[in-house]
Amino acid sequence: MSDLQKRGRGQAAAAERPAMREALVAAAFRLFGERGFEQTTVDDIVTLAGVGRRSFFRHFPSKEDVVFPDHEGGLAAMTAYLADADDAGDPVEQVCDATRLVLRTYAANPAFSVQRYRLTRQVPGLRAYELSVVWRYERALADHLRARFAVRSDGALRADVIAAAVVAAHNHALRTWLRSGGEGDVEEAVDSALGYAAKTFGDGPGPAQAPVREEEVVVVVARRGTPMWRVVQGVESALEA
Amino acid sequence: MSDLQKRGRGQAAAAERPAMREALVAAAFRLFGERGFEQTTVDDIVTLAGVGRRSFFRHFPSKEDVVFPDHEGGLAAMTAYLADADDAGDPVEQVCDATRLVLRTYAANPAFSVQRYRLTRQVPGLRAYELSVVWRYERALADHLRARFAVRSDGALRADVIAAAVVAAHNHALRTWLRSGGEGDVEEAVDSALGYAAKTFGDGPGPAQAPVREEEVVVVVARRGTPMWRVVQGVESALEA
């Protein structure tokens, strides 16, 4: 065989992989929908997909993994994005943006996402699997924030709390959308939820979004003992006006 | 058998239960420490504890459950506490207090808590179990906050974010203490971490903690475009002065 032929075959094998992966996922979800997750075996899946057992396990370590085929890729994309993030940027905005990367895999295929959501509600083992996936995302965000907050004495605490809050905001909007059966614009809903988290913890919009007019000042007058949230509300409306 | 004898036996059986439960937990942890979690069977545990297999499963549905013997009780205590909470109180302070109830079970037995922490780091199955336990705590807090925030249009989002942030703050301090081998005052460390979460989301100390002196006012002057956290910092130091 010539080198060219070998290269040709290697390329064909590489191109065939995603197709086989997708065929396995499609076969698995069809069977999960028809008979339930527990009642479907890996043998059933490979028979329907027309491939061998070894092909299945080359793509997925277990039956649970076929339910979350995008998660390893999503985590890798998120980690790479944060590794490249600008040290001068708002770290809270950066972790919000990182969660938007993962959201795209849900938004790209609403029917699949909704079907998986229903499956994870029904099968406790899948719910547990999902919790560990979410925990790994949260750790990736917290690690980024810890590095950025390293100079603060409470940096690690802030990092853990903000990562948890950002993931909770993201998942609140995502779950609401999934429960609705995938109606409406999930990216808009997640933006709005992340906005709440970013406003709570972030430095607010930077100069790029809201040009500073240096000469202007805001004066807030409050009674001592005023609840902090009322003061913040007052300052916010003044600054945003 | 007379009614009195029956009652006597019933009481003895009830009193024997916690002791048997403790004996099973002690035997299990001794064996987990000596041979590892995976290499220990339920049969090994009941043999060492000197009881039958049925006694084990009366107390614990699985080998995983014996690692977290206090969690069902902790969750029940937390739920009962929140159900009784005063509707006029600060809901964020209430969920912080609810997590302190769970903390007591860790603080009451540092050696056991540290041993369990090390075990959950080593066994992925236990880590997954712990994540679902933490998720149930978080849901209990979020449910309380959702009910209290029901009038707000963003109430459910706030509830989910605050519950996640409070659990993350609690667990940050708890994990730091566990990693240190149980050195120092964990309740103090958790108070301080929860204080950060409460300050971020809560209404601040109410009149009972910080009497309002109505005549005093605080004036904050900030340039438009000042990052919100700087403004909050300024307001905080002014109000706390």
C-alpha cells in the first residue's frame, strides 16, 4: 500500500468515527425512549446501530456515558477557553462566558436535550452521573477564579461561592427551558440569569461596555442601619441611569 | 407475656437500635480503614459487629449508606427547622442557620469526619453519593427560599443561586477543616464563610443586631462608572464604622 493510500484510509477511519458515535447515540436514545434506560443493554444498542460491542466501548466507557456524549468535549472546551482568557478581563464575566460554551451543545439540539432531561429525571443513576458532570464544570470555573483571586485572603472562598452561584444561575435557566420542552430562546434566558450572578459578584460592565465619564459623580444618602440591599439598589439605579 | 413485659421488650429493642447502628458504623469504618472500601463486604462488617445481615440492611440500604449515617437525620432536622422558621426573619440568615445544624454532626466527631472525608476522596462511588446528598441539602434550602421569595418575579432564580452560594460557602470552610485533619474551630470557620454569603445576598444585620440611629446618615460619593464592588465596599465600611 502506498503512503498516499495509507493516508487515505487513515482519513476515512477518522471521518467515520463521529458518524459511528452519532449512530450509537441515536440508537441508544431510540431504545431508551422505547423500553427505558434500565431495560436497554449495550448489546441492544450495538445491534440497532449495526456495529460491534468493541466499537461501543471505544466511544463510551459505560451505558451512562452515551447519555452525555458531549460532556467531555464541553469540559475540554471550557477549560481551554479559561486557560486563554485575558488576565485583565473581569473573571466573573469570563466564567459566565465559559458556561455559555456548554450551553451551545444543549441549544444546538433541543429535542435531544429535552429527551435526555426527561431520562435523567427518571433514572437515579443518571441523575447522580449528571451531578458529577456538573461538579466537574463547577470545579473548572472555581479553579479559574481561584487563580485570578489568588492575591485576596478570601480568594478561594470567593472562587468557590461565585462558581457555585454561576452554575446555579445557568442551570436554573437551562432547567426551566428543558422542563418547558425546549420552548423559547434558552440562550437569552441563560444570559438573563447569568446577568443576575454577574451583577451580584462582578465588577459590573467595564469601560468597553459603559464609557466612564470621569467628571460625573453619584451621591447616595442613606440612613445608618439601612439594609445593604437597599443601598446597593440605590447606587445601582444611580449608576445605571 | 403481659402488656408490661411487651412494653419492656419494645423499649429495650428501641434502645438497642442506636447502639447497633453505631456498632455497624464503627465496624465498617475499621474495615474500610484496614482493607479499603471496595475490599470490604457487608458480610465482613456484620461479622465484626457480631450481628446478622438483616440487621445491617434494617439500618442501611447499601454499603454506601453506612458511610453517611447522619445524613438522613441531618436533612430531616434541616427541613423541620426551615418549616418552623419565622416568616418575618431574614430568609438568607435562616438557610445559613439550617446548614449550621448539619455542621454540628461533623464537628461533634472530628476523627470520624476526617476519616470519612479521606474515604470519599479515594472512592469515586462515594464521591458521587456525597454529591447527591449535598444536592438534596441544597434543594431543601432552595425550596425554603423559593417560598419566601414567591412574590418576586426572579424569586426562583434568586433562591437557586443563593442556596448554591450558601452551600458552597459552608462546604468551602468544612472541606478546608477536613483537609487540615480537623484542626481548629470548624464552627467559627463556617460562620465566617457563611457571613460572606449572607453579606452578599442578605439584608444585612436587622435592628436586633445593629440598633438604628435614625438621625444618622451616610453619604457615599463615587465617580459614575466606578465598579459596583468598590461602591459596596465603601458603603459597607461607612455603615459598619
